[in-house]
Amino acid sequence: MYCRYCGTKLTLRFKENEGLVPYCENCGKFVFPFFPIAVSMTVVNRAEDKILLARHTGEEDFKLFAGYIKKGETAEKTIPRELKEETRLTAVKWRYLASRFHDQREVLMLNFLVVCEEGEIITNEEIEEVRWCTPEEAKELIRRDATADFFLNFALAELGKKK
């Protein structure tokens, strides 16, 4: 690990109430681990009986929609921006559901249940296919034990509470 401020190789040093923490000898300060944060979106229609899934270009698995939070941006601002960029659909409302650290990309994912208007879907070059699915179809298309599966199950449990 290297200091994100000056590039010096970090050493581990004991910090009271924290344990071993990376320390920069050059800056003279502890440098806590840094990782990006992204939103994960379980996108549903207004009736909340269909779930929108995406298959990214060159990939086989369908996934939930997601996007990195830009510097200075809130998660709440990221949701409509990302959905609009990836599908041209409009997010109507959303609510936070759960979080999970996604090891494969070393990112903290904040999952939201997002209601959007159904309409013509226009994707960008990142996405090869988009599909509205029943909850049962979504469960079949999402890879088991993936982060998307964890969030989908959480969202379906929440949607089930409303019925």
C-alpha cells in the first residue's frame, strides 16, 4: 500500500482504539484505507411487479444497474443520473435498502429500490441487453451468491412486505 497523498510506501503502526493502521512516514499521519462507493439499483416499474435487469457488453450474466458515486455527488443524485445515462429512463422515487462490500471491484455498494417510468429504453455502449422481468425470471437470470443476488433477494423481501 502507498500513501494516496505523497506516494510513499506505507507501514503498519499501532493506533489506540484502531489497531494496526497504515502509516505514512513522509506525511507523518495515519492513512486509513480508501475505496470507492457505488449505488446498486433494483429498478422496478410503478406497479412494482417487474424488475429491470441489464447484461453488459461482453458479459453473460444479467445484473442490477449500478454506478459509481462521483466526487462531490450524493448517492441520491447518482441514482437518477446513472439510470438516465444507462437507459434514458426516469427514476421517479427511491429508497435505501442495504449495503455490501463487493470484493471483486473493491467497492462499497449501497443498494436502493428505484421506481421508474416504463418507456423506450435506449442503452449506451456499456449495455448489450436490457430486460423487464417478473421477480421469478429475475431470480433465474441473476447469478446465485453474487452481490446482485444478495440485493435482489433483499428487494424482493421488501416488496413482499407491501403486498
